[in-house]
Amino acid sequence: MLDKIQEAGSSKSTFYTLLGGEQGGTAAIRLLVETFYDIMDSDPKAAPIRAMHSADLTAAREKLFMFLTGWTGGPQLYIERYGNPFLRRRHLPFSIGESERDQWMYCMIKAMQTLKMDEVLMQKLAEQLYGVADFMRNREAE
């Protein structure tokens, strides 16, 4: 699903490989997701999107972890358990505009920064995630 990205001066790799592959990619994605939801759960800037989630974030954490593992080029955990993610369809019950997209991206970028992710990798990953987050919008610009 994810196009391979070109790592400077080397062969093409997926984000999953760049995050550590089988040796560390899964752990890196788990840590990213946990940090992301910890930020969403505590940062007032993310309060509107936090309110869209249930009080218990356990299921959301697990589903995002499973999705991102496959999306980055690792094992297709989400698809194996739930089938096609149909992301936009699954997000239709929620009113998502530019503000919600930007709050989601704020949490994700802050999580990557908190984890001190490589700057180039973080920028490339954020660019790709922005496209996904923007695709979730189902409300016109205000």
C-alpha cells in the first residue's frame, strides 16, 4: 500500500524497514502510537479530537498500531483481523474538517518529536500521514 521511499544514497526501503523492520519496526510503531494517544489524551490542543474517542483508548490504540504496522510496509495486522480498513468510511460518523486533521497531525508530529525520530524520516512520514489525515476530512472548510 505504501510506496517505497528512497533513503538518501541507498536502496529503497519502506517506513517499516527504516523504523527498524522485523527487529524494531513493530516496537517503534507501538511506541509511536502510545505516545500519540498519550499526547491526545493530555494536550488541551487536542481536546476536540480526544472528545471524538471513547473514554477508554485501548481499542483505538490497538487499531492504529495494527493499521500503521501494515501501512508502513510491515505485517498486515489490521487487514488480517478486520479486513480492508475502509478508512474514510469508518471515519464518516465523525465530523472531520481541517481543524480535526490538523489536531491529529499535531499529536502525531509531537509524538515523533518526543521520540526523537530522525528528522528526515519524521518529515517524510509526516508528509505521507498528512495525505491520509487530509483524506479523512468529510466537512467543508470553514
